[in-house]
Amino acid sequence: MICPRGVAPAPSRRLRALVTLLRLTAKPALARMSGPAEARRAFERAARWGLLRRPPFVVHLVDGGVPQIHWVSSGRSRVRGVILYLHGGACIAGSPATHEGLAARLSRLSGVRVALPAYRLAPDHPAPAAFDDACAAHAALRARGYRPDEIVLAGDSAGGGLALALLAELCARGQAPAGVIAFSPWVDLTLSGASVRDNARVDPLLPAARAEEVVGYVRGALATDDPRLSPLFARFERPPPVMIEVGETEILRDDALRMAERLRAAGGEVRLGVRPLVPHAWPLFDGWFPEARQTLRCAARFVAEVLPRPPGRS
């Protein structure tokens, strides 16, 4: 399939229906949640009740260590190469369980195993705990024998921000990954993007009025422009190819647009997709509307392009 760049075609009927449902139910629920504990429970329930679908024949194994790494695959995997996926949830919610379906679908489409670290969450573990755990997870993959160019970083929302923060760190160390995939990444905890305000009403899912509160839970003792929190302000040395996908009506739209500019200014290749109407981190909704599957297929193609080809293939 062709992976369109720029603004995609008109939204499907199923996407329009789901967005209406999210506006009427999920967004008001997020706006009135009491705090991180309730958000965490709600996210886990969504996965447990099948709202976040998973493909058949999923293999889910868990490695010990700190952090624990959950290995998720579906279908045949290639011998070399791994996707290090950092789940979203604003660094206060989410887990390998909530993202098992997305990881399994990405594995099935790409033929590559996905490593999902169970990184520590705020407010019990504020920054830089999540960043430190992302670095530790990458080190664990290296200890398993994966070369830097056999690892693709990926993530959605705050996890996409973590992936990009980790990218800056790895580039500085001379351990740049094969590439990075970021769905609706949150890369600026200073909340300086104009879309935080301009899209507050039209965003189908995220209540902008809670953003500063969430930053307060996450930041710990760090400044909000610390690159470990806000990779928009990081330095990138010879970055590898990066795929960024964001919704046109998201409050985080400008995070993605400015991140793409930052990486291009550093000499990197960025494949930026701005999609109409889609909700925040829409690949999580794979199985409900076709745009989610289309984006995951594009991500799988990106993985195939940036990872080294297996021996015997031209």
C-alpha cells in the first residue's frame, strides 16, 4: 500500500462514528476523573473489556529485571530486529497490558517482535524515572545481543515523547537506533504549542484543561523544558529516519509539527502524517475503523525499510 504524506483523504464513516462517541463519553470522563489512580483503572478496564482489540494467536512473555520487559508477537517473527515500544498514558497510566493489542498487530504486520517495558509511572515515580527505565530497557536489548541498528524505537503519546527523548540520548552516545515511530507524541511539557489552546474544543479525546495538572504529576524536580521530559528541546546528532503521525484536530498537533522541524533541522529524514479527525493515539483503536489499520501498515512498512535485511534477502 502507499503511505500518504501530508494530509490524508476524508475520514471514514466508522471513524466519524467513533469520534462522536469519544466526544460524548470518553472526553467528558477524562475531564472529570479524580486523578492518576482512576485514570489507570479506566485504561486497564478498556483493555480488559476488549475496547482495545488484539489480533488472534498472540504470544506474550515476560522478562524479569528492572524494568520488566514484555515480549509480544503475533505470527512469524524475523530472527533479527526488535521494536522497543514505550506505551502512552501521560506517564501516569498505561501498561504493557493496555498496549498488548497494538503491539501484537504491529508485530504481525511487520514480522518483528515488540518489547514493551513496564516503566515506572508518576506521581509515585515522577521524572526522570520513566526516562531512566527507557534507557535501561534499551540497555537490556543490547545485552541480549541486539545491535543499535537492529532496534526501532516506537511509542504513542507520552511514550512517543519518551522514544524521542531516548533517541536524543542514544544519538549522543553513538548508538542511534534504526529509526523511530511516534504516534501523537507529547514532546513539550511546557505546553507552548498553539494547538493546546486552538484545538481544545475540537480534540475528540483529550481535555486540554487537565494538561497542566498532568505536568505537575509527571515533572518531579525537573524543569518542564528538560530534554528528558520534553525532547522538543533536545539536541539530535545525526538522527535516523523518524515517522511521526498526528491528528489534525489534536491538542498535541503542534508538538508533532515542531518536533518534525527540529529533527529536519538536525539533518534527519522525517515522514510526517497529519490525519483529519482521528483521535489521539488512534492506532490503539485498530479494529474499529480503517484509518488505524492503515497507519499501522505504514508503520510496519517503515520498520521493514529501516531495519537491516535478513541474510539471503536482497
